Amino acid sequence: MKDASPVSLARRWFPHPVLSLQLGVSWLVLSHSVALVHWLSALLVAWAVPRLLAPFLGDASRIHWPTTVRLILTVLWDIVVANVAVARITLGSMQKPRPAWLRVPLETDHPRVNALFATIITTTPGTVCVTVCEGRREILVHALDCDDGDAMVADMKARYEAPLLRIFRLRGSDRPGRLRGDA
């Protein structure tokens, strides 16, 4: 008989505990009630949805959570700062914006990392990810105001892509541009 340790039992019942917590809390907030029936339905949703999606989501234990929290805080801060900068440009700054098209090379072909990287770029005001060219391994980005394209690309890669690679425990190999998972 298989050894059912508490960790494996908990992981079996709640394969993605953070997702379960988010779903349960969201359910309660959306229901605008803390009645027993809503608590029970929140528990059911928090239990069932991650279990049904587990084969598609992968193993949540491989995520580096401290880096995830730092990246979330960085992105939130950058959104606030970028909103102020865009507001200054659009609401009366005397300087004219210097729009630019930037090609941001991708370090990996990991679909989740590249999708999150593109989403973060698009979420930050002043930049829009136009397309992810997987064949060319780059993201085409439109920046509202850019005085140094190379510096902006390096900043995006350092602030967003590098932490994403750490979060998903990817690292560079000897060949530039190729990544593999840690063992």
C-alpha cells in the first residue's frame, strides 16, 4: 500500500492551493454574503476547479514563490509609475512623445513565460505588445515614449523576463537563447 503522507494527501485534495484560495475568496466576494450556503459553495468551487484543471496547469510546487511576490510588486509599482508618466504626456506636457517600435528578443520558447512576459508589457501603460513572433523568438512592442530603445528593451528583460525565468526555474544553457528546466 502506498504511503499517504499529509503533504501528498493535501496536495492530492488541493493541487493548487493558491488558486483554491483565490477562487474561494472570489466566490465569497462575488456572492456578497457570508451565509453558510455561500461558504459551502466557495469551498466546493475552491476544491473542484483546481482539481479539474490540474492536468492542464502543471505542478504548482515548481514555482519559486518569493520571486513571484517580488515580480507582482514590481509590476504593480511600474503600472502606477507608468500611469503617471502617460498622464503627464497626454494631459499637457509640453514635450512631445517619442513613440518607437521595439523588438524584444525572447530568452526561451516556454509558452507560459512568453505569454506572461507579453501580458506584463501590455499591462504597463505606455507600452503595448503587438505580437509574439515565436519563429523569430521576439516580441514586437510599441512604446508611447522612448528616448533609448536599447535601454528600454534591457529594462523590460531585467525587470520582467528574468524574474519569470526564475519563477519557472528555467536557466540558460551554453547556447544563447536556449533554456532548459532545472532538475
